[in-house]
Amino acid sequence: MGRGCARVPAGPCKGRYRSRQGATEIAIGDLRDPESLHVALEGVDGVFYIRPHFLEDETVLGLRVVEAAEPAGARRFAFSSVMHPAIPLSHHRAKLPLEAALVQGSRLA
């Protein structure tokens, strides 16, 4: 299967998360803590990133995941974006910089 990354404390809820989501292991990480992302992503082959919705720093958080994925060893990066990121809605436009980083400056496919 794969590794799930969640911002949940260790303990009883960690086991429930694993069994309900199908992950073979759980890494605890926080999108606002770059070091925890490096640890959580270490040794992964790929990343499937589902962004948080309607956060002011959504773009920064997504770029941190991309920046942590490459040195961690990820060869692929899937980003769950939106259909039309260029329309004048702030939560759609927040996806454009991350899409650009993946297309222009990354070796991730």
C-alpha cells in the first residue's frame, strides 16, 4: 500500500486512522513545519497531495510539500487541484503557483 501522512497525535487515533484509510504506515507531519515534512516523506516513491481548502497560506503549504518531496526521493507527484485554477476565485488561484512549480521547476512527473 503506502504511507499516509496525517497531522494527528500518536496514540489510539493513529491506529484507527491506519485501518480506515488503508495505509500500511502512518507518518505524522504538519504542513507548517518543513522539518516534519522532510521526515514524513523520507524514502517515498511518490506523493499524492490533497491540499487544504480555504487557508490563507495554502500556496506556501503546497510549495513546502513539493520542496520536501524531491530530496526525500519522490519520483512522482500528483496534485489534487481544481478544474480551472485561473478563474477569479481566490481558492482557485491559490493552486496556480503550485502547478507552475510542478511543471516548470521540478523533476517530478
